[in-house]
Amino acid sequence: MAHESTKTVVFIVFLFGGGVSCSTLSSRCRKITFAERLGKYPDALELITDKSPKYSLVFHSQNRRATSGTQCLQTLNFAVNRETWLTTVTYAYYSVSYGMPVIGYTYISTKKHNGTFLSDDTIVVYLDITGQGTGGTLWQVLESEIIYNDEYCVFMKSQRLGLQVWARTTYLKQSKEVPYLCTFLYEMCGAKEKHFVYNFTTCENFDPK
């Protein structure tokens, strides 16, 4: 808590002290500026290792229907195949239509969005059409470019959901709030809507097995 708040204050001071306008960042969402000011570059590989923490989708900026029936959507674990370097991600959500938890999985990998950063900054999602665990077809609309990530949250964007804030599930349950820094960047990047997937009342006791 204290660490995140301190980092946020430092970022705001550098942002305005450096003469960078909010309007410029809102229109361009310059993640290189975020990285330089905060000293933390986006890194997709940090998020999908065997030891990665669980994350919950808190809210996103577009296509409300896409998540209207999948409340409390969260990742449960990641399993990395050392031969194909595909990662199997197990996820869960509360199905509104079925009135019960649903657990599923998909395959992901990482890549560089461009050559700006040393580490991969984009998560690639695959549809496992064959059911053989070989990755299958690229799910282009869910390909997600990471704009910023730290130990508390992930701020990224995709064609289907627009801008998104994901947060560590344990942080949400213990702090009962969304990490402020990712919310701040979300709004700075021009997002006008927050379509909530994580409801603190509903999701606090959501514990899929």
C-alpha cells in the first residue's frame, strides 16, 4: 500500500514537473513516458510464469457485452511448456447465466509489440480448436499490449476489450480497492468508461476450485 502510493505521487510530480501535458498523454497513451518516469518497463513474461500471482480483471473500456456474463473473471495458474514455450492459463469466472463458477483454459505466448523495449510487451492468445494443446489459431481480438505492469496491477489494451486494468486478486480482497496507479494511467490514456467485471461484494467470496 505505502509503496504503491509513494510511487504514484513520484510519478505525478515528475509528470507535471517535466512539462508533459495530460492531454498529450491521453491522446497518445505514451507508455515509454510511463516507463521512463516510473522506472518500470512493461514485461509480459513476468505475468505468465509458473510462479505468477493470480490476477482479476477489474474493468475495461469497451464492449460491455463481452464480459457481462463473466463476473469475477480471474486467472488461476500458468503452466509453461518448455518445448513449445506456450503457456496454458487456467481461468475462472462466475457465470451469470448458469449461476455457478466456470473454469476453463486457453493458450498464450508473448511477443514484442515493437522494438522499443527489451522485453516482450504483448500477450498473444490462441484458440485451441483441435483440443490437442498445440495452441491452435491466433485469437487476434484478444491480443493484449501491456502498457504498464507492476507487483500490484497490469494496465493493457486489446482490440476486443479496449483498455483494461487487472489487479492481483489477493490485493483486491485484502485492500478492498483498485490499485490507484493503474487506474490513474487508465484515465490518463483517455478511457471514458469503466465496465466493471470485479464487484467487491460479489467477488470477495468467489473462490473457484
